[in-house]
Amino acid sequence: MPDDNNGEALKITGLNHSFGTGEIRNQILFGIDLTIEPGELVIMTGPSGCGKTTLLTLIGSLRQVQEGSLRVLGRELAGLSDAELVEVRRNIGFIFQTHNLFESLTALQNVRMALELKDSNRARNRQRAEEALIQVGLKERIGYKPKGLSGGQRQRVAIARALVNKPKLILADEPTAALDARSTEIVLNLMRQLAKQEKTTIFVVTHDVKILNLADRIVTMAEGRIKSNTPTTETIRVCMFLTKCPAFSSLKPEELANVAGKLVLERFAAGSTVIRQGNEGDKFYIINQGTADVLRDEGGGNRKIATLQEGDFFGEIALLEDKPRSATIVAVDDLEVYTLDKKSFRDAIDSTASFKEQLLKVFYQRR
Amino acid sequence: MPFRRVPLAWANLVHNKVKLAASLAGITFAVALMFMEMGFYNALLDGMVGLLRKFDADLILTSRTRYTIGFKESFSRRHLNEALQFQDVLAANPIYIETRMARWRVLDSGLQIPVRVVAFRLADEAFTDQEIQAQTAALQVPNSALFDRSGKARFYGRPRIGDVTELSDRRLHVVGEFGLGADFLNDGNLVMSDRNFLNYFADRRGADPESLPIDIGLIKVRPGTTDRVKASLAKALPPSVEVFTKDQFIDNEKQFWLLNTPVGFVFWLGMVFGFVVGVVICYQILFSEISSYIREYATLLAIGYRRVDLVQVVLLEALYLAVMGFVAGTAVSFVCYAMNQKFTCIPFNLSTFRVTLMFAFTLLMCLISACLAIRKLWSAAPADLF
């Protein structure tokens, strides 16, 4: 049971890990910080020996945490005994590169082995195991032993075993490496479905580019450190917003992604003021969710001149001209905005002349 | 059975039929080996005390220097008669035994084969074996004897009642038969009257019938007085005569063979070796079983099973092997026992107690193997699966 639940499926802070002691001590992980929300499908990549497997085993409670904090499904793993780690593991689904099914058991029995950890009712387990196997497209192979199944079918049995207890976290190591195209598609659909419907967090280590488009977040590791941590779904969404703006429409994808990577998510309650007319401009804004009114005081008090909604942006004029805000923006309902600070905004403009020219063009169009 | 779990241990064991057959053959061999060694061990003891068990007595007198029934050392019948003077003694019956001088002539071949001759007074209730007691009238015929049909037929032939042969070069009428069997010293037996016995073995006759040398004295006492009479006799009789209860006498004989001859030790060692061989075979089977499923066991640990759960699986496999191997081993042993008994005429008895004891040994054998093999489970590292 989680000792408390702050909402994150996974929260790693300052995690270090080494193998060996004394002179042969070899540090594998260096100050890992990572937060994953429930329902995210995270893909972790990196070269061999970069520490991703060690990180995966730590998240899976298969190793003791040495230094730092690692919270899985709301439970701190640092300091837990081996027996307590076993308890944590029962709430995690594991999918390995090789299926690791018992050759002596049928597909149904292999899946039941996972169910019997939590429930000893045979009839109920049988039904749930059958449902899980049907879900992975093996209705006709329920009574078969692994020897009678293809490689893809075996891996699907292993996936059914991992999913049957409806874990809130699934750790997968190259789950599609041994699969044919059809099996890969079934597995990917399942993962997508679980992540969205059951809010299951799925953490996948893979080099399979076919599944990169599934990722909500791509974490890249190198030499024991997280090299990049990109929330891909959000980045694509934000880039789509940015391309609506004429100033960003001509940027290459990587330039857009760079800008998106520097955005910060901020929230404002309904009725609160986001920027005030006359104040100094310090940020650029894009509305992610909600609506906001644009008010301008031209001597006779505030007058609503426009309403902004999801994907609209504001605040860029003050940054470009280095002048006070020309209008007040008030949240109509709960408002979620991405912001880009003044320095990052200017850096982005300075990095490409065409980008700067485009923004100036926008500015002059607005005027 | 709504709560029946997946039978992983059983499934792992029977999954590969060829491997299972080889495994069972190994365990069966070990069980049969232990059974056979135990059979020889018990055959030695059962054979050597077979005659003693047939004596109808509460107390037994022998010469103190007769450390085993097979050693010829007699004592004076006078001491047996002295025992009759005690108030609670109901009967004192002499038994005569001859092995050295007794030669049975085989009817077909004419060969002379050593035989053990046991004699008693026909008026006495000397044997618990009713078959012998019922034939006392027939034994009154001069030069007659009962033939041991359980003795080695290939030595003595199969004489029928009424046949006439020779014992130590004198005519002998076979007037009946009984069942005793061979032991490690004697291949067969004859039972006759004391009168006939003294005719055949004249050197056993003395000048004074009262001091006739006898081999064993059988004493019957009033119920409940055995220990008291034994103590009194031990006090009253000369030191050259020793008094035993019947059970003590039988135990004494067994102890002699176990402790003072290499035969008992050899068979005991054979049993230990059978056990050790069984442990090694069973260990190899279980170790190989665990090794072949090591990644699967590691997967079970990863998904939340505890090592103790896996230990249970291996222990169950050991239990199944023990039961299956025991059943097969017992069946093989029954056949081997029957063959041994037929060939050697030495009693190979499988009592319920001995079968139960052997099952306990088989269980222990497989459990020790499992405990040794279980160490392999600790090499199942779920973290290595990634």
C-alpha cells in the first residue's frame, strides 16, 4: 500500500547507484531525477551500458536503493527490506525480452500463476486468465503449452501474465523485439489501451523505432545520466500550437521542439489576472487549456476586446519592444498556459534571423 | 476444489516423460538398492534367529560360553533338572542340536550334505510351531525325522514323506515335514526325537543319563513370574550356565551377528551406501530440474513470489519423486526378495514396519537431496532478467 500518494506514478530524486565496493566500486547511475505521471507511456533509450537496465531494475524493486529517493506508486523504496520489496513488486507488471514461460504449464496456467499471488479462487482466476488471453488474441491457444505456440504468441502469453492483475505500473524490456508485425501491433494496441483506459503507467526500454510514436515521454540516458526527458505528446501538441502562429510556421521541427522544450506549464484560477496592462513584459504565453479575456484600458476603464482560447498565444509584443504590457489578460475559467521566459524567448529569436524577422513581421501585422 | 493452485511442481516433473522415466529409474534403483541391503541385513538376522523363535519357552538356559546358537557348547542336563525344583517352573525341556556330525544323503545323487539336526523329547511342548508338535506321534518311529521343506532343495533334493535315506550313514525315514529355511550357517534342518538323536550321535550319550550334555534348555514358568524366576535361576545355577528370557536370547543372537561378525556391518554399510547413492541421484535430478527452469523461477520472483514459495515447489517435487520412486522400488524389491528367497532359502521378509521404515528413508533421502539442490534457487536473480 502506498504510504502516501502525491499523484505521480514514479518520482525519482537524486538517485545514485553503484556496483562493487572499495577500489572496484563502479558507479552506474548519477543523480537521476525523473517524474512520471499516471497513464504515461514512457520510452527509455540509450546505448548499452548507459544504466537504463539498472534504473529499470531499481524501479521494479528488484534491487535495493542505495542513495537518493525512489517513489513507486506512492511508496518510497529507499530503506525497504527484501520482503517489503517483494510486496511492491506484486503491484508491478513485468514484460521481459524473452517470455520466460514454464514449458510445463499451459498458457492458461502460466497466466494463473500471476493471479494466484493475489487470489486463490480457482474458478475466478481461470475466468480472469481466459479474459487476459482473449485480450491478447489467444482465445484459441488457451490450453496450449509454450512449445505449441509461436514466438509472438508466447510473448503475448507473457504479456497477458503481466497485465492480468491490472498493475498500475508495467515495466517492459524490449517487449516487441521478438514479435512479428501482427503481434507487435496487438501488443502496442494493448499498451495504448491500458495507458489511456486504466491510467496504467508503462515504462518501456526499447530500441524499436516502431513504437516511438506511442510514447508520451521519451527519456534518453547516457553514461548513467538522463540526457533528455521529453514529454513527446505535449511537445507535439505545443509545436502544433506554435505553428498556428505565423512567426513559428516556418521553423524546422527541431527548432520548434527546442522552443517547446523550454516552455513551463503554469496554472491560473478562474478570474485571476495573468498579465496586467502597464506591467513590464517578462514572459510569452500559449494557452494549453481554458479561455481568457483580453481587456484594454484606453482611459475609460477596462474594455474587453477579445477572448483567447486553447492554442492562442499572447505577451510577445512587450518582449519584442521591451515595453510595458499593452493589455490585461484575465482567466475566464481555470486556465493552463505554457510560458517562455524573456531570455529564452530572446535567445530563440536571436538564434535565427528568419525567426526574428518572422516575429517582427507578426508584430507589425498586429500593430 | 475451488482453491486448487496450479500444480507447478507436478507439471515440471512430468513435463518431459523421458526425463521423468530416467529420474524414476534412478530413484527406483536407489530404493531397490536400500531394500536389498536391508533385505540381506534382515535375512541374516531373521535366518539366524528363525529356530530360536520356534522354541516354546519363557526362559532359556545355555552354556555361558555358547555365544551363538551356531557354536557347539553344551551343558549338563542336571542343571536343567535343578531348574524344575523352583516353585514357579512348570517345565524344563532339553533341546539337542547337531551340525558337525550330521550328514544327509541326497536320494538322487548319493552325496552327503551337512544338515542341522534339532531334537526334543516327544512328550514336551518344545515348539510353538504346531506343525512340528502335531507330528510327534510319527517321530516315535525309530530312525525317523521331519524334513525342512524350506531348506535348499538344490542341496537336499525334494524327499517325500515315506522316503528312506541316510543320516550320517544310518537309515533315516522321512515321516513328515515342516518349514524353517536356511540361514547363513545352515542350508537345511531335520527335527527328530531325542531318542533317535542319541542313536545317530552316540558321542552325545554319556554314562549317566542325568548328566547328558544338552544344547539348550527351555523353561516354562507361571505367567508373570518370568523375571523373578530368571533372577532366582541365575543365582542358583553355576556360573557356567546362563539364563535368558526368550527375547533376550534372540536379541543376544542378533547382537552377536551384528557386532562380532563383519557380515552385519557389511550389510549395514550397504544400506548406508544405498541411501547415499539415492541422495546423489535425487540431488542430480532436482538440481538439473531447477537449472533448466532457472529463468522461469527468476520471473516468478520478479512478479512477487517469495523464495520460500519456490522452495516449496522443489520440496514438493522431491516428495513426488520419493513416492513414485518408492512405489516402483518396492515393486522391484518384492520381485527381488522373492527371487532371493527362492534361490537362497533364507527368509527375505517385508513386514509392514520394514516397508514403512524404508518409505521414511526414501522420504528423508529425497528431502536431503532437495535441501542440497535448493541452493541453486538462490542463483535465480530476477534483476538479471533485464
